[in-house]
Amino acid sequence: MDVQGLKVIVIDDSSTIRRIAETLLAKAGCDVATASSGFDSLAKIVDIKSDVIFIDIMMPRLDGYQTCALIKNSTDYKTTPVIMLTSKDGLFDEAKGRIKGTDDYFTKPYGIAELLDALERYVEKQV
């Protein structure tokens, strides 16, 4: 599947992680936006109407769990795939993410293959 033109938002408080994910996804042809916190991402999610959202758990102001819950409780965005990208690799953390509505859960470090596989999997479901 071609990921050209997919609208993706990467939400992470680490500028390095945001930049790496943005570069990898942009090279694959995605239209990528970034946000440094869950709070900062809310307006961007509405403006961009993302096809897929990648989000970190540990962030200031509004963490990934809270942001995911807000997205999934919205009638307009509840079907938008939310994929957590995090260094928290415990079973409890993944379960909590699933309870909040996350569609998938990747632990850092991750590579372009994982990101593209996720895009293909979730965008095919939406078509």
C-alpha cells in the first residue's frame, strides 16, 4: 500500500523523537505535523484531520493516555487510529493504553518499518 499523502501527526515532548519520526514519515511521502504535548496537539488534530496519530505517553500538561481518551471520546475522531510510541514497555502500561482507546502500542526505539506497517494496517481498515 502506498502511504503517499497520508496525514499523520506525531505527538511527543522530545524534539529529537518528533524530528526523527517526522523525517522518516515525510521520506515515505506522508504529510506530517508534530506537537510537543497532548494539549498542543488538540487544535492540530482538528485542523489537520489526521489519518493516523502517533503519541508518546509521558508528556507535560496532558499525557498520552489523557490525549488518547479525548480523541477516542470525540465523535469526529473516535475512528482515527491512535498508536502509542513510548519507552514504557510494561504490560500495565500497554493495558492502560488499550483501556484509553489506543489502537496499537510500540516501544522505543522503533524504526521506519514499524511506522509504515502501522500506517498500512490502520489506513487499510479505514478504506
